[in-house]
Amino acid sequence: MSITTPPLSVCIVGAGGIARSHARACREVEGVTLTSLCDVSQAALDRFGDEWGVPPARRYTSLDALFAAETPDIAIVSTWGVYHAETGIRLARSGRVRAILCEKPFTSTAAEAEQLAAAARESGVLLAEAFKFRHHPAHIALKERVDSGAVGDLVTLRSTFCQSVSAATRLPEKNWRWNRSQGGGSVYDLACYGIHHARFIFGAEPVRVFASAQQEGEVDAAASIQLIFPGERTALLSVGHNVWRAHYAEVSGTSGMLRFDNPWNNEDKPVTLEEHTAAGVTTTEFPALFQFSEQLRHMAECLTTGLPHRIPPENSIAQMRVIDAVFESIRTGQAVTLHPAGASLPAGSAVPNGHAKSAPTVAAG
């Protein structure tokens, strides 16, 4: 896609590690330019700005300063996850941005997700969650094959996202992933991929959730999650920061299986989609690409043409309802039933986190 001039301007809010991938995407996507930065740390702003060519005058240590001087077309929220809702709501209500691309996890709870989505809707701002893999041609092809019946009737999905983090850095003061106050833990950081992927492939929301976790210090270092979809179909997800690397997804049906190795962090690497049936194994090769660029290109196209985004805010609200249920199951050790939006809860059921809709409840037994 070629975007007409003048180019769309981008502000990155949060100058941490993931922001560099978004900055590279701004360089690679035609018609998009990184023009400003915002971060509470001047030192971080200067390091990042010098690296990516953002002038000192367009580096801001507060959103108020940013709003006073800039009107970016797209704001990319890449702060710690616990600040996504607050930052996104302020951006949406500022009247200074046209679109917001918010890093995963969208927010910390479904209640926050509803608030963020409402702020964007009321302000007429395009809002989307940054699941980069959703824009990879291999994932798009996988979904198309499942929907076309390539594996028969879909029965189960298995995926892993495990990566061993050195013991020396598994401390809250050294690594945000081990810091609860910064939104760390394997569920927020890793399981969100598998949860979104399972919901995407099944084209439905789970009705029950069961999860367990290995706690390490303040956070869940690893988790095992079972999602039950309508028809008793299942997704089995394994994630961990304390487990040797394993990245794969398998989608199985009554007459075949699709396997995708390295489905998540495959930047600049070719990937292969395998199709296993009674006739044998066929493979489809997909060339190397940078998923962040595909993600930004889609966002820019939606903003420019009015094309609906692949991940609307309603999808992200539903995603956070499932993540809420995962944490509730970990806390209680029991399966959690998810109720559809607007459905009444069983008598005596609690509504955690102030959710009025689609609240998880602990299943009896």
C-alpha cells in the first residue's frame, strides 16, 4: 500500500525496548514518519531520540507537553502494561491524535479495557491492540485453511511460548517481567499471544478457563492454561520465562493438523506452515519479514482508507475478560465460567474487579 503525502506522523509514548521495533517500522513503512517521542525519563528520550533521529525539541517528558505542541496522526503506546489504560485514555480524550496503537496486553483488566475503548469511541479515535502476529501472511493463511475445512472439524489447539530468562536478571529491580507493579509475569507478557491466537482460530470466545501458575517472587514465572470453547473444543497453552525455548502452534481437526513453528517472534526469519493429513505432509514457505512493519502498515491503511482494523477494541475487551478469568482460576485453583456480555450471573456469584458484564465466576466443583 502506498499512502498519499503528506506522510502520517507518529509519536511513540514509552521509549523502552519494544519501542525500537516500532521506530524501525516507521522507517520501513512508506508514508509514515516518526516525528515525536514521549517518556518520563529525559535520559531515555535522549538515547532513543539520538538513535532514531527525533529532534530534541520534539522529545517530551509529559503527555501535557506533548499535547501542547504536537498533533500526531498515530500514537503508539509502548509503556509498561499497567499504564496502557491511563495513557491510552488521555491520548484518546486529548483531541490531538487520530489513532492509537496500544501494545499488548491492551490493559490490566477488562474493566480498564472497556474504559479505554469507550474513550476512543467517544472521541472518534481509531484504537487497536498491537498483536503483530495477526498481520503475518502465515497466520492469515492458517486461519483461512482452518475455515476452509483443511483439517476437517476443528477440535483442539496447542501452543507454547516459552523462553528461559537468566537467573541473574530475574529480579524486579532488573527486569520488568519480574516486577508486579510494572505489569510483569508470564500471563500478561506471553500467554496473551496464545489466548488471542486461540480466540482468532476458533472464531469464538471460550466458555470456561482453567489455569495454574508457577510463582516466582512477585509474579507468575510460568503458566499452563486450558480454554474450553463451545462444543467442548479446547486450547492448551503453555508459557514461561523459566522454561527452555519453545515456540509453536498446532491446530488439529478431525482429518488433519496444521503446525507452525516460531509463530510469535520470527522477525526477519522465514517461516513454514505444515499441513498434515492422511495424504502426507505439505509445506508452505513464507519469506522473512518484519511483523511490526506489517502491523503499522495495516494501521496506516485503516486510518487512511477507513478499512476496519483486524483487531477492533471489542476484541481486546473480550481478550481481557479471558485474562481476568485466567488470574481468577490461578487464584482459586478452580475452573472459571465466562458469561457472555449482558447475561445474568448465577445467584451469589461475585463480580470481581467491578465488572458489570462478562464477569468470570468460579465454577462449582
